[in-house]
Amino acid sequence: MHLELRGAEKLSHRERQVVVLKEMGKSSDNIGKILGLGVATINTLYSRAKTKGYQVVIIIPGEEWGMNLYDTDAEEE
């Protein structure tokens, strides 16, 4: 699985860090410990990032679905 952050250029460096960690399922408290920031600051950065309109796209390869979508040798029905 691969995560793609679209609109990242709109975000500051810290906002990108917070968004990535949030999208990975980390709590504000945990992110604060990782980045050395307070929970209020984390929440402010995340809120500000959301207003800038980024998108997170999850890319899941076909193999993880039990499919090989790029197998050109496979017979078509």
C-alpha cells in the first residue's frame, strides 16, 4: 500500500509532518511527542492543513487484492 498526499505544496513543512502522521493513525499526543510540540499546536497545524484542501489517496497494488492487473500474458475471456 502506498499513500499519496495531493496538494502537499500548499502545506508548510510542519503541516505536512502532522498530516502524514495523522493519516498514519497517530494521535495528537503521540505526534506531539514525536515532533516535540504541544497537543494544541498539533491540532492547530492539522486544522490549518485541512482548510488548505489536501487529499490523501491510498494506492493499493493489485497483488494485494489477489489480482495482477499488469499481467499482459493473461488470457482475456
